Amino acid sequence: MTDPRLAAHTLRLAYGATPVIEGLDLAIEPGRFTALVGPNGCGKSTLLRALAGLHAPAAGQVVLDGASIARRSTRALAREIGLLAQSASPAEGMTVEELVAQGRYPHRSVLGPWRDRDQQAVEEALALTSLISLRHALVDRLSGGQRQRAWIAMVLAQQSTILLLDEPTTYLDLAHQVEVLGLMERLVKEHGATVVAVLHDLSQAARHADTMVALKAGRIIASGRPSEVVTPEVLRTAFNVEATVLTDPDTGTPLCLPRRTVPE
Amino acid sequence: MTRTAACALGLVLLILLVALWSLATGAAGLSVAEAARALLAPGEGRADAILWQVRLPRVVAAIVAGAALGAAGAIMQAVTGNPLAEPGLLGVNAGAAFVVVLALSVFGVTASAALIWCAFGGAGSAAVLVYAMASAGRGGGTPIRLVLAGVIVATFLGALTTAILLIDSQTLDAVRFWTAGSLKGRQLAQILPVLPYAALSLAAALVFARQFTTLSLGGDVARSIGQNPALWRAIAACCVVGLAGSAVSIAGPLGFVGLVVPHMVRLTLGGGYGRILPLSILGGAALTLLADTAPRALLSVDMPAGITLALIGAPFFIWLARSHGAVRG
């Protein structure tokens, strides 16, 4: 692996006295698409928030380019790491373009003017998410899928090289799921971006991601190439599900067919 | 952009027209022409005395207080993510009024400059108290909890204010109209010392409008795109205290302006606070001026602007609470 830019070292995350992540070590491969998978409540969203600097660790640290992210200003961090949060605000009354323009926040000073390169970043983000025709539409009137794409566009306008996405495909119909995942793949392959996404559909994750990390109860139980992570053993341990794993004839990636739940 | 500019221009014209209407309305007959003459070329006549001592202060008070409350409501809605937030409902105005009355009655403070700072102190303390009450306990501050805490604090401080005034008839005589939200009997000498604070707060609100838009996306999103939400919430709170404190110093605790106006703007134009704030300022001034003038001019009743605004604002509040599902909170 090339030197990771983003990594967690003996990370401990908690809500008050309730621990969520316990002594976790993780290095995010640069220029790759990493999928975080695991059952509900396993701590994957909290881990993602911590990687973005939104959740302060109880112990350990998140390191970006060799220094703890706690030592960077919020603005400087936002130029390096973009986060698509799970439950975004309705952005009431704002147009798609206005929302996407918010992604330029870390590149502008408090009283700084709107520059050509800000507009250019917004145009690129709108184009990548196929939202050009909807730029003047109100975000709160969009369908769930369109709204999700508008939020993704906002994160893209941030032009950070590391993108963290919490369930980017939830609320999307199949076509838009494929579109969003394809977009992530393109960002990684063509723009050299580093993408970490929390995903629920294991077959989809296996198909699009370069690396998968499976979590359970705040610990990593498997990580590596999709074929190493999506295995009947891992599925049984992580999800308590008995599953058949086939190979996608098209891509050679694992396909997961869940059969039944098994007691813990 | 052109639509926003057109709305702004329309509001400015409306304010000018209603101001003229207000200047020409009152017990002593004064034609619009006489009023305009006295305004533009002040002399020593009876018309001049009426205009400069009775009618103009009222117009200025309505415009400044309304503008400040419109801006304060817009900022509070952005920062709390709560469509029902405004300085009246959240007890900020009541806090300012209570401390001013307390200072007047108990501590015998009469200097305008000192009373303004009492208003700021009261507004700030009430805001902190309401926010703490709403956020305490499980689940944090939902919209309806914030409003409940605000209404409790506002009612309690209002009762204390009334109690002080019942005991102290001298102070009551001095502030009777003021506490009822009436602009009657306001003097320019009382208003002028407040103007620099009001102007500064309004300027800050406009300059930071873009920050409030970012805050309105919620703390997580704001942080993830590089804003420091704690810092900007504090700055927003200072703006609100400056705005509401100025408005209360001038016009007493006027409710609902900060609720009705930003929502009307949002429904008409939508958009970020770069658009909502300036138009809320103009709209607040226009609505308050109209609320002060219309009953006097049309019904010959000098109804306090605070009451007229409540008559307009209360149904609006109910509609808003229902349509936003804020009751389910």
C-alpha cells in the first residue's frame, strides 16, 4: 500500500460513557475506494464522523498527512476532507446551485468575494451529478434521489481529495444508486480522489470498492479486497447471516445471497 | 436577482409612502403637503412642532425597531434551525423589557445610554436561559421545546414586569405605552442614542448573512464544510441581542415581526440569508410602520403596534406550526 494520508491510531470513540469504537487501527488507502460495511449500530457512521473531525476521539487519534487532525482548523481540514452526512437539513428555500455553492466555504475568507474558480467548481460539481438542468430548482422540492445528488454535489464543490460518504445510496432508486457509485469510481480512477463510503448493499460495495472494511461492535473483523471480505465466514460473524457467496460473472467480484439469520 | 431587487425597491417605496401617511395622520389635522413641508424645511410653526416632536419620532421608532426585529427573527431561525424562532416568542424581548423596567424602578436608572445596556443584558440573559432550558434533558432542543421554554420565560418575565409596575406607579406612568408595544409619545431624544447600536447590529447582520446561511444547514454540515459553528453561533447571538435590545429600547417588546416577516420573504423569494436578511429588514420596517399607522388612520383608534402585530402574528404562528409539523417536534 502507498503511504496512507488518512489513518486512525488506537482510536476510541464514545458517546458519553457508552463506547462505540474500541482501540481501532485503520489506514485509508489513498486514491482508492474503500467501503465500510457492518450491521446497524456497529459504529461505522461514528467512525466516519471521527475521520472527518466531527467526533472527537475519547482516546487515540485520527492522523492526516502525519499530524493529528485535531491540530488543524476546521477550515483547513475541510479543504482536505469532505463529508456527506447521513441526515442533512432540508435546506429550505435554497436552490440546488445555492446549496452546491456552500461547498466553497473552506476556500473563501469571511468577507471574500465569489471568484471565477468558485463558480467553476460549482459547475463541475453540477455536471458530475447531472444536476445542471435542476440548478434553479428548490432543494426541498426535489425527490429523495435528486436531493441526495445535490448534497453530493455540494461535497464535490469542496474539491477535497478525500471524500467520506455516509450511506450515499440510501433513498436512491436503483438507477441513481448505480449512478452515484459509478461517479465515486470515476472520481477515484480519473481524479485520483480517495473515497470512503458506508454502504449497505454488500454486492454493490464489492463491485465498486477497491477495499472493504467490515465492522462489528466497534471492531474491524475483516478488511482487504472484496473477495477477502465478502465471505460466508465474515457474513456469519458480522451480520449473523448465513449466506451463499457467488462470483459476479461480469466483474469477478463476490455476490452475496443471504439465506437465513443464525443465532449469535 | 432582479426579482429580489424589485421586491426590495417595492418595500422601500412602501415604507416611504406609509411614513408619509403616518406623518399626515393624527389628532391634529395636518395635510400631507404640510407634513412634507415641515419635514423638508423645518420652521417654528405648529405643524413643525407636531411633526418633529410627535409624529416623526413614531415613524423612526417603527422603522428602526421593525427592521431590527425582522433581522433578529431571520438570524434566530437560521441558527436554531427552528421555523418558530423569533425574539418575541423566545423570550428575548421580554428579558430586555424586564431588565429595563427593573433598572428604571428599582435602581432608578434613567440615562438612555445605561438603559440600552440594560436591554442588551436582559436580552442576552433571557436568550441563554431559554436555550439552556430547551437543551436540558434527553433529546436536546427540538423546535417545540425551544418555543415552550421561550414562552415560559417570556410569560414569567412579563408577569414580573407587570408586578413591578403595579407596585411602582411612577415608573408605570413613564413606561405604560412602551411596555404595551405602543409607539405613542416616543421622543427623538430617546431614540437617537439607540440608533448607533441598531445600525451596527444591522450592518453586522448583513455582512455575516452568508455565515448564517451556512449555519442554517446544521452544525454537522457547517463543520464539515469548514465553518466553526460554535464561534458563529456566538456571533449570531451577539447580533440578535444587539438587534432585539435596540428594538426593545425604542419600541418595547414587539412580538411576531421576527416571525412573520422572514417567512414571508422565504415563501416569496426563498434562498439563502444573503437574500432573506436584507428583505427581512425592509419588510420588518414596513410591517411595523403599517401596524402603527393603519389602525390610527383607518379606524381612528390609536392601537399599540404590539397589539396589531399580535392580531396578525398569532394566526400566522398557528398556520406555521401546523404546516411545518413543528408540533410533532
